[in-house]
Amino acid sequence: MRSRLYSPGYIGGLTVPNRTVMTAMHTALSDDGSVNEALIRYFAARAEGGTGLIIVGASGVDPVRVNTHNVIGIYEDAFLPGLKDLASAIHRAGSRCFVQLFHPGRYARSAEYGGAQAVAPSAVLSRFTGEMPRALEEEEIPEIIRFYADAARRAKDAGFDGVEITAASGYLPAQFLSPLTNLRTDRYGGSPEKRLTFLKETIEAVKKTAGGDFPLILRLGANDLLEGGCSPSDAVETACRLEEAGADGISLTGGWHESPVPQLTMDVPAGILSHFARRMKENLGIPLILSNRLNPRLAEELLDSGAADFAGFGRALLADPDMVKKASAGDHKQIRPCIGCNQGCMDRIFFGKTIRCLVNPEAGRESEEIFRTAGGRAGSAASTASGGPGKSGSPLSLLIIGGGPAGLNYALGASRKGHSAVVWEKEAEPGGQILLAAGVEERRDFSRYIQWLQNACGEKKIPILTNRPAKAEAVIKAFDSGTFDRVVLATGSAPPATIPEKAQLESDGSVPVMHGWDVLKGLPAPGRKILITGDGGTALWTALKLASRSRLSADHYRFLSLYSMEDEKELKESLNSMQGAITILAPGGKFGSEMGKSSKWVYLSTLKDLGVKILKSSKAESVRKGRVSVRSGNGEPLELEADLLVDTLSLAPASPELHNELSHRGIPVSRIGEARGSCNLYTTVRSAYEEGVTI
């Protein structure tokens, strides 16, 4: 039986062709608030991919406090022509569309608002921006409500099917709802009922201005996730009161941006809000949209079981614009997965950069010439393997050495231009360094990306030959046979053969040394007292894997708790217990500086909870009789007892000799990714794919 997810849904008087919703995400693609070709193609691609309802946003409503970092504008009529073009493009592709009406309140950074101080219900310091807002005067609040109403009228005039007001994530309406940020004693604060006044008056104004039949939904948090903030019970009560006030639907999301609870990272379980959704759904008579870390299979289960009426997808549709079309056809293996890495999206958007995606190098770039002329989106229904010749004037036959993210993305990019490729991978399975990252429980979703790359290569008939080490003689023989026109080295980086010498460590051999890669591969790492050298991601993931060895697993916790086999307090403490001592020796003054800020704080906090120590500006210098001499940041020598020393610093591009020999033989050869030099995964994927598309 076909899932309810793909059946029509209803919001107010609007019929939505299916129950998938693209939730609003800021893209920073607009030009000074105006809709442009980049925005139109970005949203049109998701509509063409089968999404039922697209919520465009965030869209600024305040003409007094204007965002200068390319937030879409809807605060004056001058934006109407572009908004009309956008709504028309989405409709032509078969989707319905809303505009998300947005006011940041105390979350406005003065640098993004021409230096203007943020306004809020009360003057409470924002931990998200580090700035103090100004409390709104009572007579100013009706003016902001009018801004919302005027913006809704513009959305209707532009041809949109409805609007969403974001009252979640810590933005202005949420600030009015929360007792933490609304300290007012006038009619807009002082009690739960009065804290609802702002939203109730806003709904009334929007309905009066845009029409009672113009659909209006509210984006609402299931839980502020802040001590003393709005609870799940408060959220249910608020949703019911907003329904009474005239809301046509509720879109449920998580907590505030300043919450200490992870909401965006890879380790957040899929469908984490479903419990809250079921509770809210039982009390609502209007449609409920559930989102946050959903995938189509899970969305099908949740909607079919009655947990919600619609499923919201944000980053998942950034990763694969054709997700709905593929899922509807049952082609789940070809859906390019969002892995929650945040490297191309949140880590950029939060700091004023345009939206991108690690797993989808075309995301946010749909209007760029190299992707518009390369034979359709990779992995899409429109994509073909015969997009035409490359710069060479005729299709090329490529031998790609290395089946990691660089090699596979290069192969997919080249296939779109009509080139053929064969990939040689020395290991038993492709994946390269991504397999190492996936070896940590909190990063296991990386394996989903590698699986998708393999599936996509299979669809394009790109052979991946495993257990094929790239010996110079074999490569030269393959090229001389006339089978290939060019060799591409995607061999990445690798640890040296002898770690201590490379690390310039004087050792008597009393403390064994191994590389972090071997730990991540699952090789035995004996001992309780372990020192890890390094200040990057590999050091962090190595420490996390080692520290988690004696940690109580989620399955064990559930069983022990379900049958009351242990005191609940003891169980919770066991979730973050560690036997032994792990210390990271970071040679630099900062640790994990190359990691994205949306994820870094989560994993550093986890390490702290597990008792892992980080000594900055410290370096291991020698090993004698089971003790490691360390030069610390303050210049004082330390001696640390150790059972094992794990090095994560010693890495270098692999196979430089192979490149030199092939070049010497006159064989056309190039290097991509880390084979060419150090780079992070986001840069590796983007550059490799671009080079493949433009060859």
C-alpha cells in the first residue's frame, strides 16, 4: 500500500499535492534582499524534484531594521516583481509555496543590520550573538505586528499560497513566548496568557490584511531546551491557543539556537521530535508538520502511524533536490543523503556565507554555467551520462586511482560530460578517509554518503575495482594498452611507514606508538593511559572512539532501565563514564580550529564529559621507561605515564613517486584532493566534482 506521505494534504483551504514540505532555510543567495536567478533556480530545482510545499525564507518583514547579509526581503513593495517570478517558477514545477515571515529580534547581529542595536521584548543578553538588545516600547509593538501583516499581503499579491510565521528557534515571536526573554509587565508579558498576545495579535492582523482564507502556519518549538524556558507542555498549550486564534497549521521544530542541547549534528537521532509530535497531534485539530533529521522512509512510517500530517525536510532537500521524486518511486538507494555534517550549510549560513552542501556540490549553485550545461543535475532524473564532450572536444577515457570521496566525485562529474571512467581502489572497499570518520559512532552517517557514491557510480556504469593497488607498472601498462587517455590520482594522504622517526620523537620503545588511523579502523589499542598527539579532527575522533570504549551503550541503557536492573542515577552517570585516562597533546594554541562551529562545541563538550584532557601548545619530546616527556605551553616540562602513544600529526600526500614516474613517462596525469595537498572534506568534494565536470 502506498504511503500517506505521497497523498494530497490540506492546509486551510489549500490542497498540497503531497505531504512533503521543504522547511525554510536562509540561503544568503539573494542580492540585497531581492529575488534573483540563483534563488529561482535553487527553489525550482526542489519543486521539479517533487516537493509538495516549499516554504521560502527566511524573509525579513521589518523595513526599519534591514538585514544586510542577503536575507530575502518582503518589507516593501519593491520586492514584489522578484517574488512573483519566484512563486511562478515554483508553481510551474508543480509545487505549492509559502513565504516564511521572519524577525530575528534579539538574534540580530548589529554587524548584519548596519550597526543597529537589536530589539526584543526585554533587554536580556543574547548568548547567540553576545549582544544586548533594546527593549521595545509598548507603542512600537503594534508597528512590528503591522510589518508582519503587510508582508503577508505582499506574499499573497506575489502569488504565494500562504505564509509561515517563525515563532521558534529563539526569534522574535519565540522571545515573546518565553519567560526567560519576556520580562514585560504590560499587556505583552507577565503571564503565559499575556506572553501569547503578540502572536495572537499578529495572526489577527495577518488574517485581516491578507484575508481569512489565506493560509497561515506557525513554526513552533517543541521545547526551548533552555532551563526555565518553554517546556513541551507549554508548547502543546501554545499550539492549541494559536489554533483558536486562527492558525491553519503548526510546523514543529526543536529548541533555540543558544540551547546547550545538540540539534543539528550527525549524532542527533533521526526523527528525534516524533515523541513530541504525537503528543501535540493528539491535542490539535489543524495539520501538524514534523521535521528535524527526517528521511523519507522514516517520514513514511511516522505519517502512516498518525504522528503528523506533513513531513518537513530542510537539509535533506539541500542534499538531494529530487529526493521526493525518488522516494515516491521507491528508489531510496539513489537518494543522496544529508549526513548532518553542517560543513556546507549551517557553518556557512551562521556566518554570513551563501548556502552550500558537502554531499551536493551543486547546491546553491544551480544557476552557475558549469552545472547548467553539464547534462543535468548529478543523480537527478534529468541527468544523463552523455552530456556532451569536454574541453578536449571528444569524450575521454579516465583511469582514476583512489576510490575515496575525491575519486568518486571526480568520476561522477566527468560522467556528466560524457567521459568514461574506471576507478582503482587499493582497499577491499571504497571510501578512503570517510571510512575512518564513520568508525566513530557519532559520525556513522558518513558511511551513508559512501554508499550513495557507490550507488551513483553503479547507476552511471562507472566500475570501481577494489583490491587494486596502483603500482606504477600496472598503471603504465593500462595506459600503454590504449584503454585510457588520462590518469587522475585521487590517492589522498597517508601516515608514514615509521611514525616515531617522522614525529621526531626520541623513544626507548617502552611505550608503543600507533597512528590514529589504525585506531579508527578498529585495530587494538591497548592500555588505559593514552596520549594522543594532534590538534585536528583526527585527534578528536580518535579520542572520542577510545574514550567511548567503556561507555554504556544506548541499547544496554534501555535494557537496564526497562527492567530496573540498576539505579537510574547510576545509569545516567554510566553514559559518560570512562575507565582510564586520555590526554590530547595539541601542539597549537587552539584545538580543532578547522572544525565547523555548529559541530565543534558538541564534540568538545562530549570529550569533556568523558574526562578527556586537552593540553594546548604541548608536544611529546621523548619516551623513557613508560613515561612521556612533554613540553607544555608554559614552558614547564611534564612527565606523563602512558600505556600507548597515538600520533595523528604524521600525514603526507600519498603516492608522490607515482605521479613523478607517470609524468616522466609522458603520461597525462593530474592530482586531486589531498593527493595534491592538505584540504578538508568539503573542499575535497567540491573541487574534485568541479574538476570532473569541467574536464
